[in-house]
Amino acid sequence: VGTGPGQGMGLKNANSRKEFLIKSLEVPSIVSGHFGEDKVLIHLAKHATRKSLIILMYRDETDRLLSAIRHVAEFRLCSGIPSRLPGPKVDADKNILLQLNESRCVLDEGRFVDFISSGRYEIGESISRILTCDTYEALRENDPNMIVVSYKQADKLQNLLAQRHCPELLGKPTHANIAAEKSGPPVFLRLQQKSGGFEVKLDDWLHEKENTIEWSLNLKTNISCQAMTRDISD
């Protein structure tokens, strides 16, 4: 399982779990999915049998956040495709965009910072919403079989699972590096504190801000038991 807004087969709500149970006589030996709240993992911990194994894919939260910010800037704000900005705040989002052509995409720094602070899209999909104190308490009380694996080990994990459950997937990668395949223009921010429309590359901006962005924008206000999460990820 991983973080995200979607729901895996049978993971998120009672109706989907019931459908999963009666859909066919044979139940899949592996169930995967993305979710963005602790209730799902708590439910799994309470109902896992001695033969069940929960595998949680993990990524350092600050590293994940920076990657999400890049993704949203490149694929949503600078894509030039309005459909990638769904919802009632489309016009407000477009105000962030100052310039877009084949050679560059320029975003307003102040408005972009407000956008990050809002936690919209992938930016808000934090592992901290899943690994909460309530989650750790449920894991302690129910003691399910569970392992935490770095997202960097996804291919190795799939090969291990494929050997027993799906041999047709042996040797095949589990992921595609979408960012590496991006062909859009480089992203720049027009800084607020510089006169003359001074611009800096987004990657350079993130490099300077990476250790203070969560503190400055209160992005971790509602997290809990962060020390335990750091312990299991080390």
C-alpha cells in the first residue's frame, strides 16, 4: 500500500470490501492500493490474520514533499492543459502562471507559496496522515505481521512477491519515472523580494528552501508520533 487519494481494491470502505469478497470464488493473494488517511491502516491492523502480511511503502516526508511540489508545478501548473487543473479554483491557480512558452514556465513566487501551503493535489498526500499515534497504538494492540519498505526497493519487492504469486511479472519494473520523461519547459519562479522581475529555477529555489519550507508554512501542524515514524524509516 502507499499514500494517495485513491482507494485500493477493498481497502477503503465497507462496500468495496464486500464487493471484493463476493466478486469471485478465488480471492487474490495480493491486494494493493493507495490511501491518504490512518483509518485504512488501522482497519487493516485490526482485521489482519496470522497469515496476512501488510507491506507499507515509505518515503521520507520532506523528500516526498519536494518531489510533489516539482510534480504539481511541472505537470499541473505548467502543462498548458486546463483539464489538469480541475475544480472550482482553476482561475485562481492560473493566476500563479505568469508566462508559459516552449522555453520557460514562470510562476509567481508568492502565489505559488500560497498554493503549496494549501496542500492541494499531490502536495498534501503525506505519509504523516497515515502513520499517526492512533495508527501506532492500533499496531501495538493488534500486532499484525507488517513490514515497512523504502519506495526505492519497489522493484526488488515485486520480484520477491512475483516468485510466489505472479511469476509472469518476474524481471519487470514496477514503476515509470514520469519526471524523467517530461518534455515541457523548465520551471522558474519570479521572486517577490527582487526588483526587475528576477527569476530563479524551481530546483534552485527548492534547494535553498528544503529545510525550512515545512516549518515556514506550518505543513506539519497536525502530525503526531513523528519520532516513531523516523525510527522505523532509519
